Amino acid sequence: MTRDFYELLGVSRNASTDDIKKAYRKLAMQYHPDRNDGDKVAEERFKEVSEAYDVLHDPEKRSAYDRYGMAGLKGGGGFGFHPFDLSEALNMFMRDFGGMGGFDAFFGGGQRSRRSRRRGQDIRVSLKLSLADVAHGTSRKIKLTTLKQCGACGGSGAEPGSAAGPCQTCGGLGEVRRAQQSLFGQLVSVTTCPACEGEGSVIAKPCRECAGDGRVRDQSVVEIDVPPGVSHENYLTLRGKGAAGPRNGPPGDLLVELDVEEDERFERRGDDLVFDLPVAFSQAALGAQFVIPTPYGDENLELPAGTQSGTVLTLRNKGLPNVNDGRRGSLFIRVQVWTPTKLDPELRAAFERLSELEGDPPSEETLGRRIWNRMKEAFGT
């Protein structure tokens, strides 16, 4: 089981963002693979504290974790949480701390730094979803044309039978240092090596299939699992499903933007749905049976006699699932009494007779207040 993220970083649950960052930095330096000579236990700890930091330094992820624990991260919400692999943990460490003042160079991490710079591109796709997809969740397969690892050279970029050698210009560091004297003393400038473009190595015989890049263009099919309850504000992140990195660099991510199509039958309000039910005057007065559509099939509804226009009826658990805990919202049925605009002689006579029999309606102020109070009660406002 995953340990508590606050416990992993050794901070309290009300710790500030700066406290979380300081705690992660200290632990990351302690367990960094370059400092522990391949120790697998240290490597696992490095990945664990990186996972914890990734969640707790992000306000939205932290809020979901505080409310629902791991379920708040795995349920969707745009987070798509999954255990880190080592390359992702190293990339995040370099991204947020940039090697921390020569940390990588001191501990021999220059190769890892260059590897993070060779990360593949992220790929963005848009996925159209219906309201039924949101209600039940769905799985889709999409075809991507992107860069994949070259099969001929195994992603190294070198012709089979050969290998890359250290760059003679930078000595394999990937950067060139130049010292200059100035009025303020010696100034040292560090620039990317122009000979190897920061790689630290040079390929004498580039692979003929990929021209030394280590990647070729190819098509692949990716399956995307969409959890129930998502909205157009959410997105999914599939780690490592983007383009391959050049010369065995880590792959990018696949970012799935969710495009939820509107259903003309319903108005969505978070996890709740609103359905407008038009009824005839006689149906409102006498009561009637109706069949109401829901995302889970039709439901029978009995309209009580004497229902007023604007009345809101509720079908509980017939709304949409919450993306974090799966609990369904409600389906609110807003009654709209329909008034005929054209009357034939028979219908006009019936209404004239009715006007003689019916009593005076309640005052407009009293009726309006009752309807408004019912609507506020139904929608929780």
C-alpha cells in the first residue's frame, strides 16, 4: 500500500508549499541514484518522495488527495495519477531544481541531465464524449502517427555494430566552459557544446534507418480509459505514451483533452441534470403519468394533481457520477405548463366554461414566492 504522502516527506498536513519543497529537496538529494551507487532501496525511496512531491506541491492535486486520499487521484479529475518510473522522477527533480547548483555535475549526473533534455514531445489529442459516456465511463482506441524507437539501432542512433564515442570538444560533458578576466575578477561562462549539441557523445556512423536520431515515424494504437463523471474541464495524462525521445531519451506524455458534447435534453450543473417537462394545463390540473429520459434509461414519473408551472421534482441518483467518489447527482424535473396559442371553437368554449367554474388564483406575489422557494430548495441555493 502507498504510504501517506505527508509522512513520506516528513511534513504536517498543514505544511506550506515552501516547506513541502524544502522537505522534498532534502530527501531527493539523500536518495538520488547518482549518490547511492545503484542502491535499489534508495532508488525506490527517490521515486516515492517524488510521487509525494508531485501531488502535494500542486494545489488541485493536494486538495483532491486531502479530501479523498488516493481515490481522489485515481478517479480522474484530470490528474491520471500513477506510480512514477525513475526517468519521470529524475526529470521532475531536474525541472524543479535544475541540478541545484552543480549537484548533478558533482555526483556524475551530467548524463542524466542530458537525458532529460532529450525527452520526447508531448502529444495532445481531443476526445469527443457523449453524456452517456460521462455517465458510464468509456474506453476508446485512437490511432497515433508519431515518433517511435528505431528498431534497427535500438534507439541509439548508431549504425548496428558501432557505438557513439565521447565528444572530443567537451570531453563528454556536453558543455563548454570559458574563463575570462574582467575588472571584477575571473568570469566563467558555460555554453552548450557546439560539436555535440549538448549530447556529450558523437556518432561516427549514424544509423541508416533513422539518420542518427534513434527514432522513426510510425503508427500505433493507444487505448484510453475514461472514468465516469468527467467534464470538459478535465483532461487525462497517459505517461510515456507520447513521442519517443531521441537516442533513447525518455518518451513524452499523451495529453487527452475531453470534449463533452451537450445533450439538448438536459442542462448540466456539475453532477446534477435539469430536464424541462412541458405539460398541458389539464395534465397539471388533473395529474398525469410521464416517461422521463435519464442517462441510465427511461423512468416513469407521476405528476401530482394541481402541479404549478415552475414546480421542480427530483429523481435522486439519476444525475451524473462524481469523478472522485462515484456518487451520483440528481435529475431535477422542471415543470413548464404549456398554454395553447390557437383555440378552435370547441376548445375556446371549454375554456370559457372553465373560467366560469374556477376560483380566483392566488396573488401573483404569493404564487411567485412559493415557486421560487421550491426551486431554491431543489437546487440547494
